[in-house]
Amino acid sequence: MSRRVVVALLGPVTWSPPGIDPARWRTALAEDVVDLLATLNEVETAVAVTAGDRWLADAVVWPGTQVYEVPEPTPNAVFAALAGKASGQELAATTGEAAVTGDRAVRYDQVAVVVADAPDLPGLTLGKLLRPLTTRPVAVAPVEGSGTGLLGVAARLPVPAWLPALDLDTTEPAEVRRAAPSPGDVAVTAGWHRMRGPADLAALDPAVEGWEATRALLSGRPV
């Protein structure tokens, strides 16, 4: 069986609801996504952050969660770290205790990188992002609603050489498909909304279970 990992990329969050501290908003979103990953079956989970955002990872990860420090908040940087290609001799992955060297780093066959501003993301949507990797090297999930970008991207490791530089805030599925030798090499899976503006906030469904930290912050309860 392929060894798979889903990584929450705790990248910048550029919008927060009026009256809510941006750092608290970002933390609540990240906490809900990390909590979702903890419920997934048959995959391992991790988070990735730049060194300057390590505080955020420390605030939201579960004990024993692997944290990858990457030079930039992009899927490509995460792929490189997971493939053992990070610069220097030490792979920047920690479990809160000690660094993991390249020789002892966990080797994965498949990896999915997802945004950390989709607090009510269904686990089924993440499963759909990974499923095409049995027959295709790359899969992408688009953003629903307003704005450009991706919800997440999944790939077999090592990633194909043709994979372009990806920005989860701006890259569109069509760009990734154009870069592939054949458009069919890239599967486009189910999308979901991200919290990047008032219209996205309105898409949150109070009847859906989960997203407790975001729900509490929006309701004025402490998180």
C-alpha cells in the first residue's frame, strides 16, 4: 500500500472579518484544518510553515505531529522537503523534540498539500484529491466561490519535473494542466471554498459539524 501524507500549509491569511484580530482568526482557521486532518483514515498528517510562522504551528498541532519548516509557503517547497531535497544536510522536519535527518526521514509515495483557510473542509474532499494518484501523477482541487487559486494539490513522489511553481492563492488548474505533457496527467477534483472575503464567510454552514475554533471566534466565544 502506498504511504500517503496530507500536509496543511499554514501560509499567510490576507483577510479577516471586521472586529476580529487577524492573528486570532488565522490561528482559528489553522486549528480547524489541523483538527480535520487528525480525523482522516489511512493517511499520515503534518503541517508546514516558514520559520517565521513556527509559532502558529506550535499553537495548533497535536502532540507528535510532524512540522516541516520550509523556505517559502508553497506546495513545491513542501514537496521538496518530503522528497528529502531540502537544502543542507538536515531535513527541516520536527516532531517538537528533535530534527529528523535526511537519512532517517520518512519516505512517502504520495503527498497532498492543502490550504489552512478552509475550516469546514470535508474529509471526503481530501480523499477525492488523493484518489486520482493511483493512475495520474498530479491532482488539483480548485477554489469554489470568489477568487483565484487552489484548495490543494496532490502528487506522487518524486514530483514530475514538469510541475510548475505553484501558488495556492493564484495558480489555476488550467495552468497546471498546460504544463503537463498531456492535460490528462492532471486530475481536477472537487473544490471547496476558502475564507478570503465576506462572501466566503457567508458560505459557512452552521449545521455542518466541525470548525469549532472558527465558529467560536465568530460567535464571540473564547477559543
